[in-house]
Amino acid sequence: MSRTDLENQVLAVEGSEVDWHRKLGHLGLQNMKKLIPISQGMVFNTKKTKLGCEVCTFAKQARKPFQGHLPKATRPCEIINTDLCGPVSPVTHDGYKYFITFIDSYTRYLEERLLRSKDEAANATKQFINKIEKQTGFYVSKLKSEYLPLRDWCKNRGIITDFSFSASYSQQQNGISERKNRTLIEKVRALLFDSIIDKRLWGEALI
């Protein structure tokens, strides 16, 4: 069987490039090429493909990036970036209306957690820091955030706190967390637009 026959057979079974674009949360074409190249026996050939997705046009509009550089971590857990997003409307069917993200600057490891109120953010942050320190053996040195519930707790643990605030509609000023939140929200929005399901399922789409 020739390579062309193999590609056609796999496409017939697995679906088109557009199908996989949708299945992967409206992933960009360049990242699709990296993730599933046909040369590794995966599902499709994107060499001559130009995806035109109306859903992405609505879901992923963005401003141009800001110029500048952020401090770089030199080891895992050195800098943890966290951000609280919400309230999101509508509230999920089980009462969640916020979500919080935690990102390790060095590895870009990401965790998201759904919250029912802002008051849960502090406890979620403590749980994440305790978990990541025990699992990796590294200690958190710096917490970068836009909310202020943990200054004393961090001080007692020797964690430097960097509580900075960005201008409205200028998420780029807050760096890693805000950019990741934008990516997550775009993916959730695209999945909801594309599937035409109840918007209260945004929590399941996010996690």
C-alpha cells in the first residue's frame, strides 16, 4: 500500500483536518502539524492545508502583543503565576462561577480549578503550593498574582509575593497567567460555539 493510499484510508476512518481541528479545541494549524504529523503514523497531512474556521474568527480575536521581558525562572517552582478569572456568566449547573489558574514559570506546568466564590481562591492556592512542593521536592520562592489574600501566609513560608495589577483590557501586562487565561477562554468559547451546547457547561469544557 502506498503512502497516499494509507493517508486516504486513515482520513476516511478518522475524519478530516477540520474534524481534528475541532476535536482538539480549535487548535491552530501550526500546532496541529507539530502534534500529529503523518510522518509519525498519525491521522492526517497538513502540508497543503489552510484551515478557515469561522468559529475561531469569533472566539480568538486579540490585540497585538506588548513589548518587554519578564523575569525568568531558573528551576521548577521558583516562580508560580496565578490568576483568578470571573465571575463567568452563566453559572455552571453545579454552582461554579470563577476559575483560578496556576502556572510554573520554568516548566509551564498548568493546573486549573473551578471556584464557587472568590473566598475559595486563598485555600485553592495553599492546596496547590503544598501539593506541588511535595510532589516535586522544590520549594516555591515567588508567587505572582493580582489578588491579595495570602500575604501573611506567604511571608511565614518565606515566599516572596508579587501582587501586580494590569490596566483594564490589557492582560498582556500581567504576563504568563493572563495570556494563558486568554488561551483557555478562547478554547472554551470555541468549543461552546461549535457544539451549540448549554453555556453552563463551560466548566467541563475548561477542565
